[in-house]
Amino acid sequence: MDSYIIAAIIGASATICAVVLKTYLSGHWQKGKLEKHTVQNENVYRALEYAREKLLADRVVVYEFHNGDIYYSGSSQQKFSNTYEVVADGVSSELKNQQNLRVSSFNRLIKPLVDADEYGFDDLGDIEDVVSRTFFEDQGTKSTFCVPIQLLTGKIIGILGVDYVKSPQKLKAHQKDFIKNQSCIISGYLKA
């Protein structure tokens, strides 16, 4: 009988130790996860600020794709939101206004990103699609250039956008290449 009591005490002690250890590690892991995300976020902001300064841009933004709600048909709504943004002095932040945007509403903006790896206009008046043109005009944008943010697997997870608000700009090929390189760097930070 004594061996059963000793086994019960050992089992109970092991259970208590496991619960305490799990609770400690869970809290410790959460703290580490938050710290990891703050470092990740800071890296994204530094990359955006660097791009804004190098390109003399007025606004640089990351839009990330995410799941939305479900339609009655059963299909999923695909959405995207402004998740990171840096702006020059005197330029409005649009972050709060650009949440949960439906991909279907912006298909004529997103399709060129998927097909040609870029979307841009030196003059917004050249945008034929009224929805896309209005989207940029409502932000005060005069010129824009966007590229997809892709994982190494080729999966598009977001959009990197560079906007000129104060005056229109025509980007040179090396500037467009720079933006594409920045999107690769930002992809790594977002995936980390």
C-alpha cells in the first residue's frame, strides 16, 4: 500500500510542477512574442522611412492582405488593410481610413500587381478606373507607384506603395528597382 501512496504523491507533484512550468513558460513565451513583434514592426518602419527619405516621397505604406468575412454564397471575402505607414511633415496619415478594404473593389489596382509586378501612375488623371483614381485622389495623392510584397515562394502577402502628395513625380527605372528591393526586405520582416 505504501508504494501506491508514494506513486500518487509523485504523480500529483509531477502534475503540479507541469502546470506551474507550463504557466510560467506560457507567460514568458507571450512576452517574447510581443518583444519579437515590436522589433519586427520597428524594422518595417525603418525600411519605410529609409525608402521615403531616399525617394523624397510624401507617403510610404504597406497594405497587407487578410481574410474577411464569409458571403452568403459561402465564398470568403478577401481584404487588405494599411498596416504600416510613414508620412512627410504636412502629409495626412491615411492608416485609419484604409482598413478592411475588399480586394474585389480594387481589382483593377491589384490585378496589374499580380500580372506585371507593379502599378503606378505619374499623373492620376491617367487612371481610367474611377474607383482606383478616387482612392488615390481622396488621399491627396498626385503620383503613385506600388509593388507586390511577396514571399520567396511567390505568394503575394501585401503591397508596398509610394505616394507623392505635394507634387507629381515621374520615377526613374533605378528608383522603381529600389522600391522592388525594399519590398523584398519588408517581406522578410513581415514573415519573421
